[in-house]
Amino acid sequence: MLDSATPSIARERPTTYTLAVDALLCALLILSCFITIPLGPVPFTLQTAVMVVIVLLRRPRDVALITGAYLLMGTVGLPVFSGMSAGIVRASTGFLVGFLVGGVAASALRQTLAKVLMRAAAKETENASANAPENVPENASASAPVASSAKA
């Protein structure tokens, strides 16, 4: 049984919705290998753009699950890599491992920056409301004296 000292993220169980979205994003990652531009030993595919979408939409744990499942499928022999090939020993192995490591790191950075920016915005709002005058008449500009421009 998990105790209260366990971080809350470890206690969260994935919902059916989360697993379905992760499966769809993994399928999108696999389908994006069909769009390939051969540029030397490492072809250019749409998978990089799909990885950016995955990083922007999902938490680090989900990114690890999606890319880990993708790499596992290719490692066991399913043709999910560019050119509909399989196997992990290839020229693009570093890019494939980079999907996992870089995706998790980028997602964690995005999540951390979002929290920092939310705290900064909340603090700014708190400071603005603390510095606002409390008893300001609704028509404060009308009660202010107006300087006369006519010379006497």
C-alpha cells in the first residue's frame, strides 16, 4: 500500500481516456513513418513533428510510455520505423533513443515552466490587487480639479 510520503504522481492510476489518447498518439507516431524523404543514411520523416505534438500534449510519464511502446514494437520486429523497417541496430538508432530521452526531458521542462509561469502570474495578480487603492470613487476623474487654460 502506498503511504502519504509517496509522491502523488506515483499514486495516480491512468484512466481509460489517458490510455486511449496515449495509444492513439503512439499509432500516429507509427503512421508518420510512411512520410519519408530519403536524405542519406538517416531519412527525414514526419515523426519529429509528431514527437513535438506528443511533448506538448502529454506529461513526461505519458511521453515515456508512448515512445517506449513505439521503440519496443520496433525492437521486437514490427515494421514501425522509417521505410517500414524493424530492428534497433541501424543508422538512426541514436535518433530513436533520442525520441525517448529528449521527449521526456522536453515534456518535463514544459511542465516545470508552466508551473513557474503560473506561480509568477498568480504573484503578479496578488501584488496588483494589494497595491490597488481600496476606496476609490467610481467617478474619480470627474471629481479631480481641472486646470483652467484661460489666462486672466
